[in-house]
Amino acid sequence: MTGSKTKMRVLDALQPPGPDATPARWQQRKSARTRLRIIEAAIDCLVENGFAGLTTQAVVERTGVSRGAMHHHFPTLIALVGAVVEHVFFERMRLFLEDYLERMKDAAESERLEIATAAARARRAFGPEIRLRIFWEQIARLIVAVALYALGVRLFGLFVAHIVSLGVTAWLSVRLLGRYYDLGLLWRAPMPAALRHDTLKSGLATMPPNLARRAFNDLPPVLLGLALSGGGGAVAAGLFGIARKIASVPLIVRQTFLYVLAPLSSAQSAADKAQIAPLYRFANRIAAIIVLPLTAVMIAGGDATLLLFSPEAADALPVLIVLLVGRAGETILGAATPIVEMTGHRLLPLANSIVGLAVAGLVGWLTVDAMGATGMALAVSAGVIVSSWAAVTELWISDRLGPFDRHFLRALACGIGGFAALWLIGWLFQGLGMVPRAAIQFACFLPLVWLGLKFGLDAEDKAALGKAGRKLAL
């Protein structure tokens, strides 16, 4: 069944009772239009004045219909309220289906991309994959979006940039996969029952955290639209969406280590899990040194960055700050998550996902009504940090693997120092205005990260950076 047929069948089943949307006779079409005008006027009354403001007189005045016509379509106020509920539900479902089916067009390509890069990761082709997933999928998307924005293509440009970056990355992933595997084996190779069973178990074990990550990314705007009445829900969802995109930048650091740690942890768990600890702690030290100054510079330049979208987007600054802090906490602790997923713990990823989503749901329930998009940002940040801490705790209990040692404290101190230095620079140059101040802070970011790497890592860590460490003269 095609997407359009699916949409039509669902909407036909949900069509509110009453005259058809396109009746044959002129009189029936006029009656249907009158009914819709009455429903829309009732919605306006509810949005502006609440249930107390929904009266027959108010609806009649807004629509200009007679009381007789009003009572012909809706004999009682309860009947009108019921029609309003059905109409709003139908329209929300229609918009949801349109958005969902549009997203589903990319699903097959996204799955091919993930399979190809995961297979290359198993051969420890970390450098090429990181270039694919970080540059071509993330940075190239931003470049295309900015270029289209400069040409005057605004909202649609974001969609085009997403499709272009995803298509190029999928194509390059297949080429990368061909370096290490005979692609013809995808059709010719046998699939023993034991291998099918093990693949299914591994897939089911890693599915919950992946679904939870998608929920934390994609579900909040939908929930805001449902939770907040009238246009406030749409505004909050839009502000959250803008802030979420900007706040995803620190996750680039997390993704880099996730791609490396997952296959190494899987291989090492069959021999000696204790040998995972050095790489685990190294990843956390690097993350602390880089992510804390990165968070500071993103917060400091947040107001200027938001203005690139529109003047109204400046209202998303509190949302952005909360999300950046949450993403920073997730990134510093996030190295535990791929280790838990790849070291034979089948149920722990599911437990982490449930706990994280439960915490996010509780915080959202307590804050969204009063704080809107900022409350949703608090919920998401609380959920991802709790999930990360749960993975850290589980690794310590099950395998005595911990991310913190005496070297981490030095790295953390350098990260905090970079964070504080960027805020001090912002305070010293606040008289210059928003954009010049942000430019100076961005210019100071890389030197501060270099200082953090130089003084926050010991000789063994610097040697582990290999050619990159030598080029940076650490």
C-alpha cells in the first residue's frame, strides 16, 4: 500500500460525522461550509476565552449565522463541543500523517547508511566513517543549508540540505563498504540459523537506546504542540526545533567516540573487559576538555546564532542554554553507553531507555505547562543525563569499569577553565555588541582547547593521539 493510500484510508476512518467534505449538491456544500465556520468560530472562542467564553451568542456573533442555523447544525452546546474535539483531532491526525509519510521517504536510505557504516566500523575503519558521519552528514548539511539560506531558500532549504547530505553520505558509505567487503555476498552469502538468531538478539538489544535517542530528538516538538493550546504550542515547538538543531553540535564529539568504542568494546569483551577501561577513561578526558569550552562558546554566541534564523528566534535562547548543558553532560558521560550495548548486556540498554524516558516524562509533566519549550528542554536534558549516569553505574556494578580516575580531574579542571575563560572574555567585551563579542569568543575557542589538551592530558594520552598529537605540538 502506498503512503498516499494509507493516509486516505486512515483519514476516511477518522472523518468526523456530518456532511461529506465535498458533497455533490450546492446546498449540501453550503451547509458543510456553514458547519465548518461554526466549528472554527467555537475553536477561536475556546482559545481566546476558555470554556466559559464558549456561548451560543459568541459563536453566532463571530460567524454571522442565525440562531436557527446554529441550532440546526448543533442543537446543544455539548454537541458543538463534541464536533470541535472531533475536528481538531482529525486535523492533527492529517498533519501528523503528512509529516510522518514525508519522513518515511528517507527511512530506507537512512537504514542503508547505518548498515554500511556499521559494517565498515567492524573493520575498524574509524577515520573514513568519522569523516562520513561528521563531515558529509552533519557539516555538509549545515553548509548546504547556509548556502540555500543565502540564496533566499529558507525553510525548504533545511529539507533539501538534509536530503542532499543524506544521499551523498549513503553513496559514499557504499563505496567505503566495497573497500572491505565483496558486496555481492549480500545476495550470495548463506545465513545459518545460529547467526540469524545472534543477529536478531543483538539488534533487539541495541534497538531501545536508538529509539530513545530518536524520541528525545523528534518527539518533544510534537508533544509541545499537543500540550499547549492554540498557537502557543506551534510557537513552542518551533523554538524548540531551532534550539535542538544548534544544541546538537556538542554531540559530534560523542558520536566520534561512540563509533570507535562500540566495535573495540565488542571485540575486547570476549577477551578481557578490564582492558576496555583505559580507552573508556581516555574518551571521557578528551570529551571534558573539548565539550565544556564548546558548550561555553555555543551559549555565549547563542543569541547571535539564533538571530540568523529570525528576530523571533531569540526567544529560544533559554531553551538553547538548557539543551546545551544537557548535551554537554551526556557527552562527557556518554562513552559508557556504547560499551554497555556492545559488551553482552542485553537488558541494560532497555532499562536505561525506560529510566531516561520516565525521568523526562516526569520533568516534562511538572514544567511544560508553566515553562513551555524551556520546560521541555529541562525534561530532555534530565532524561539524557539520567540515561548516561545509569550506563556509568551499570558498568561499574557489573564489570568494575569506571570513567573517572585522578587524570580525569586534571582534564575536567582544564575543561572548566576553558569554560570560565570564554565567559570572562564575553564579560570583558560585552560593550562591543553581540556579534563582535561572539566572534572574539569563537576565535578564542580553539586556542583554549589546545591549552586544555596540552595541560590536561598526560604523556601517555598525548602519545595515544598519534599523528594528530604531533601536529598539534602537544
